Amino acid sequence: MIEENLKQVRNRIIEACRRSGRDPAAITLIAVSKTKPIEDLKEAYSCGIRCFGENKVQEILDKQPQMPEDADFHMIGHLQRNKVKQVVPHVKLIHSVDSVRLAGQIQKETAKENRTVSVLLEVNVAKEESKFGFYPEELTDAVLAVKNYPNIRIQGLMTIAPFVKNPDINRPYFQKLYQLSVDINQKNIDNVNMSVLSMGMTGDYEVAVEEGATMIRVGTGIFGIR
């Protein structure tokens, strides 16, 4: 099932790229493996997946040692400050830096071990009360604060769009995140890179690709319903 699902997802990515004049090689597919058994991750790995997204620190700590060395784990869920020390050595990228206080804790822990970590700033584009992240109008100030942490590398932005039946409803949110990244990039801020846009999930990743996503986070579309 996973192999067949991956074929469908990859074909849809290719079609979305064709429609928008983009290169499929510019899209990183992150398999959201939260709550899934290690056997599912290994099957996805055997089908070429190298990036796995988890939203709980404990699952990363449990699964990462059981996977091949070139399997990268991404923290995509809300990260509590008291879990930073545990997770930093085990992740390729933290997608969900949603406050300057969290960034400060990441800096504190990475500095202790002389380590650097790549992060994305999470933007609550739709301003949903149930979601974490900076509001769009707060983003520039957040970037200017986090850029001063020498052990943190800002690589771009992330958003979680609303859960909707019609994915086109989320197009304006993806367009907004893309524009925010362009605006920040034009400021030429030291220690800030806007090369990554993590947006789009199982229900709307094709629209996200059309609007500039470089990373999409697909769980159900690969592993099936939880």
C-alpha cells in the first residue's frame, strides 16, 4: 500500500509542477510518520523516502536509532521548551519555531554543545486560535530577534493551513507565505535564508506546490488513515 500511495503522491507532485512551471526536483517530500510503526517507516525508506516528519519528541528518539543513518527526521509539531535539549541532536530541521522564547531555548542548548541547528519560523497565516506560530505582521520582528542567535540557522518559513475540503480555499494562505518569504529575502538580513517553504499536507499539497512550496508534509496520503 505504501509503495502504491507514494507513486500517486509523486505523480501528483510532478503534475502540480508541470502546471506551475516548476522542477519536481525542487520539492522535498516529507513522510509524516507520527504514530506509525517503524515497519512503515522502513517500507517508505525502501521506496526512496529519506525525510520523516514527527510531531512528538519521544517518537523521534524511539525511531531514529532504528533507521539507516541517511534517514533524516524533521520536527514538525509544537516543540515545548523543556524538550529542546532532547531533540536537537536527532533532527535535520525544526519546522515549528513558533516563538522567540523557543528560539532562545534552542540557542541555549545548542551553544552548550557547540552545535548549530537549522530551523523554520512557523507562521500562523490564517490566524487560527487553535494554531501556534507568528502572525504575519509579527514575522519581521521575530526574524530580526532570532537572527542574533549564532547557533541557529533560519532556513525559511512553515505554515499549517486550515483543514478544508476544497484545497483551493488554502491557496491565499500559501500565496501569503510565499510573499512573506520574498519580502524577508529582499531585506538581505544576515544569518537568514528563505530557501525553504514548508507548506501543504495530504489534503492540499498540490496547491501548495503550485504556490511555491519546497517541502510538503504528507502523512495519510502515504501511510493511510491513522
